[in-house]
Amino acid sequence: MAQIGAVLGREFSYELIEPVAQRGAAELRAALDRLAEAGLLFCRGVAPQSSYLFKNALVQNAAYGTLLRTRRQELHARVAAALEQHFADLVERQPELLAHHLTGASDTERAVDQWLKAGRHAAARLAHLEAIAHLERGLGLLGPVPESAGRDRRELELRLALGLSHMTTKGMWSDEAGTAYERARELAERCGDPQQQFQALYGLWQHSSGAGRMTVARSLSARLLRVTERGDDSGARLQAHHSAWTTALFSGDAVAAREHTEQGRRLYDPEQHRSHRYLYGGQDPGVCARIIGAQAAWFLGNPDWSLATAVDSISLAESLAHPYSVGLALGFAVAVRLYRGEPELAAQLIDRAERLAAEQRFTLVVSPPIFRGAVLLAQGAAEEAVAAIRAGLPGWQPALWRAQARAWLAEALLQEGKLAAALTAIGEGLADIEVTGERSWESELHRLMGIVLLADTKGDEAEAYFREALDIARQTQRKALELRAATNLARFWGERGRRVEAREILAPIYGWFTEGFDTADLMDAKALLDEL
């Protein structure tokens, strides 16, 4: 009886051991009583409402270890049958229990299917660490199974689920996520249906984007758009636009990013696309359309629209009760607040995002130390800002925000008067752009290079960089960055007596704006125009 109990687990109920033991009630109760009297089991309640707990794991392991292999398999099979016949509710809540006993019974195919079910069940509860453990158990069982179409289909489903959980817990840039989706792509091309092929391709796009391979990401996104443009699957089209709006934004094309978010928002339905949170990157596409739309709006010169959209993204994520999407919306809203020159409000959002990520055990897409450094920079605490950003950079893998982080670091070093170090940070940021293709902050790095060179009394070189920053911003229609570059160039000219030219370069871009006049950049430009 101790052996049977050991197969059931460290703790088991009378209701479960009764059909497995296949003994008479009197014999079963007497044996359990003797084990309790001997101090091997603790008993709670009175049979048949009783439950039992092995005194310690060593006792359970010792009893389990005395079982012969065939007897152990037989008992696990009995437990699995009892769970399916009499404890359907328990199996529904804890599918890993049935998976464990099917594994012990060497019922490999059914065990793999049940581990997949357990992994998906855990992921749906955002218990992604548990999901990974369950899914890897399933993959481990498949190892010695001979190749076949059925085996490949099972592995494909496990890999797709594993990729999503790795993205959520370790970040979209993680090697584990990339490996899972690359293998899923191979299997999907061999045996998967069109939806699975699309999921695998989307996972590879997301991994490439997060890992800073924007050239690869653009190619994959274009492929996703091509395979969905003629179909009638609105969900697939939505996710193809999802890939396009993110790729466009971080490639420096805010106009295309806004266009794709608008198309995505027209396609999106929170109920119809509810399952997408568990299929595509662990995030809600409607929330992502808003957060990227908010970023694009700021770049394109609509700071108030940007803020309203960022606030709307948080509201939508909270209404969906989807913590990962809430964390995503909070993180991107931090950036909007920083761009507007509102560091105190940005700090509050960072606090909320960090608490949520710790509670739910997921990785934020934004780096809290780097963003806290940006807050400190805006508050004039340059030394603390440098320390925070430098603390965040070494462990920050994704391309997203890396060049921007270098720009913030350069600004903080400049405030400290460390010009050589600031130039190094800018150079590293420009090198990051060439390696990753993440060009959203390219204009800013050139503008900052001009500021540092000007502080080093290299006026002619500084002017060239201000002009380059202005040209880059104009070419990509990023009005917010054009305003910053024009302000610096106008100030440079104004201080050298070229006041008419200064007004002519700054007044038109300032006059273009119709909102956001209480934001830091517009107030700075207005003050300079008044001086000129």
C-alpha cells in the first residue's frame, strides 16, 4: 500500500487510492491506518473523506524505488485511468497530473499530448515558467520516438507553445525563443497547416526584431504581408500588420508605422482576436497597435495625440485583464512621458511596470534602469543618470531602445562635462544603428554629436552635425526630431549673429505644430524664437 501511495505522489486522497489499490474497503483502511500508526504517513480526516501525506519525501522515494518497472508502469496506468474516469474536474484544473502518470505508464503519445495541454493551460494563466517545464517534458519524451508525420506534428505544437513562453519570460530576443521558432518553422514547412506556418514565421519575425536584426525582420514582415494579402483570414492580416508597424517604427519609418497601426486597429476585435494573446508573442495586438501608434504620433509631431493613445493602450490592456499587455503599455507610455519632458510621471509608470513584472514573472520590453536614468537626466541628476544607464546597458539585449540609451548616456556625460566619454557613447550608438538597422534615434545621435562638438569649441563640425540631424529628420518626416535639430541649429546661428537665418530655420517647423505647446521641446523652441 505504501508503494501504491508513493506512485500517487507525496500527498493523496482516499478517494483516489481506492480505485487504484483494488482492495476491499476494510483491508485498504487497515493498511493506511498501520502506515499512519508507524509514522510513515500523516492522516487528515476520516475515510472515505481522508487524505494522506508521506512524512517526508525520502519515505515516498524509498517506497517508490522498491517497485519493479512493470509494476510501476501498471500502477501509473491505473492512476491515469482513475483520474480520467472519476476526477475529470481535477484533470481539467491540473492537466500535468494526468501527464505525469501517463509518462510513468510509458503511454508516450498520450503523455506528450497531455504535457502540451498542461503547458498551454499554464501559459493561459501566465504561469510561463511552469509552462516551459511542462512543454520540455513533452519534448523530452519525443526524443527517442521514430520519425513520422504524427511525431512531427506533436513536436511542432510543442515548439510553437515553447517559443511564446520563452519570449514572455526571457524576452523576444532570447536564444531559447529563436531556437524554438526556427525548429517550428522547419517542421511547419514539412507538415504544418497554413496557420502553424504563419505562427512559426511570425515567431521568427518577432525574435529577429527583438534581437536587433532589422534587415531580417523587414524581410520576414514583408513575407507575412504577402501571404495574407489575398486571403480572407482577418486575424492573420492583423498580425501581418502587427509585424509591419513594429518593424517600420524601429527602422525609422514612422509614417509607415502609423499607417499599419491604423489598418490593424480597423481589423482588431478584442473578442474575436482574444486567442492571439496566446499565439503571437504573448501580447494583445490591439494594445500593441496603440503603443506603437503613440510612438509614431510623437515622432510625426502629434505629442498630445501620442499621449492620449498611450493612455488608451493602458486602459485597453487593463480592461482585458492581460498583465503582459499591461506591462507593455506601461513601458511604452514611459517613453512618451519622457519625450514630452514629464520625468516625474514617467517615474510613476516605471514603478507600476516593475511591480507588475515582478508579480507576474515576465520580462519587460523596456529596461527600468535605463529609463530611470533618463528620468534622472531630465531632473538634472547627471551623475546618478550615468550610473543607472550604465547599470542597465550590459544586460540589455534587445535592439529596441539601445541607441536611444546611448543618446541619454551621452547627454548625461555632457552635463558632467565629460566630453570624450560623451563622444564615445554617441559613437557606440551610431555603431549599434549600423549593426541592428534600428534607426529611430539616428537623427538624435547626430544632433547630440553637434552639441558635444560645440561644447568642445568645434563650431564648424558641430554645425555640420546639426544640419545632418535636420536632414535625417526631414527625410523621414519625423517632425519632433526636426524641431529639436532646428532649435539647436537656430541657437548656434543666433549666438553668432545670424539671427535672420536662425528664425527662418526654426519658425516654419515651430509654426507647423498645432498641439503640444506645453511640452518641453515646443516651449524651448518658443523661448528661442522670442529671443531671436
